[in-house]
Amino acid sequence: MGKKWRAAILASGSGSNFEAIVNATRRGEVPIEITKLVYNKEEANVKKRAARLDIHALYISHLNFPTREAFDLKLVSELKKDNVELVILAGWMRLFSASFLDHFPNTLNIHPSLLPHFRGLHAIERAYSAGVLQTGCTVHRVVVDMDSGPLVAQSFVRAEGLSLGSLRAKIQEAEHSLYPKAISFFIRNQEK
Ligand code: GRF
């Protein structure tokens, strides 16, 4: 394995993808060094996972900033302190302005559908209601528009015959397996 990229993880929710990435990294499967977790919702369960996994966690509430740019520039300054090279969004429920992405073009996100289908919120529920036979999850580069950047990797999940709950569980399982692999794949391609 070549050099390790310095990576920050940004999350707002339960943190199951965060934990999967930390565990895969510790097993030596992902060539990153995780600098810190940043979370923007005080009650986010991800902070408990960070404490248990001994990852430094920084809370920054977007509510304390007058504009999207002001919050994004605060994030930029915090990540620059750690010389971050890769930003990993794992359930980060906010869009970025160009002021963030100009500094961190290597920003990845995971979305619970086969993009470009079912962008936005409630993607699993909408795919289920549409009666798709197959759905899944996608890792993509982040651009200013929501769930729209170039695709990095996808994992397919057969939906036929599943309840909504089982479909959710299968997509979550697929995400935990896909995201660490997609990060490694992305890094290898950048190094070529
Ligand atoms: C995942 O379904 C991911 O696709 C979406 O947000 C969810 C985060 O779940 N972007 P968790 O917090 O990692 O458990």
C-alpha cells in the first residue's frame, strides 16, 4: 500500500457508515488516516460511536453561522489545520457551496439509491413505492448540486419481494461493504 491519505469524515446521523469505514481502515483495507469526525447536530449518535472508537470528534453547528458560505469556510479552516486531502461524507445532511469544494475537490458521498435515480431525501422509500425490482447504493464525488457528481462505485440490491424494512437493512449492509472499497478505488485512481 502507498501513502495514506489524510481524511476527515463528516456525519450528521447514526454513524453506521462512519463506523464501517473506521473498522475497515483499522483492518488495513483503506489507505487513509482518519484525522477527525466533524458532526453538525449535537444529538447525533455518531458522536457516541466516535468516542467508543477513540476518534477525535469536533462539533460545529451550522446554526451558529449566518450563511452557508460562512459555515463552509469554518469547516475549511478546521480541515486545513489537519492537512486533509480527502473528505468523506457519511450521512452529512447538508449541501456544500463552491467555497468548500474549491478547497476540497476530493469529497465523496454515499447515497442509498442507484444514482442518477432517486436523488434527495427518502430515496429508499421512493424506490420501494415505485416498485423497482432492483435498487442499491452509490458512492460519488460531491459537486454543488445535490447527489449529482461523477459516480465512483455502485452496489446493486434486489428489491423484489422484500418488505421496506428488509430493503433498508440490505441497502445499509451494502453501503457498509461498498463505501470502504469505493474510497480505496478512488484513491488508487487518483494516484495513477
Ligand atoms: C446512509 O443511508 C447514506 O446513504 C445517507 O445517509 C445514511 C447515513 O446512515 N447519505 P448512517 O448515519 O451512516 O448510519
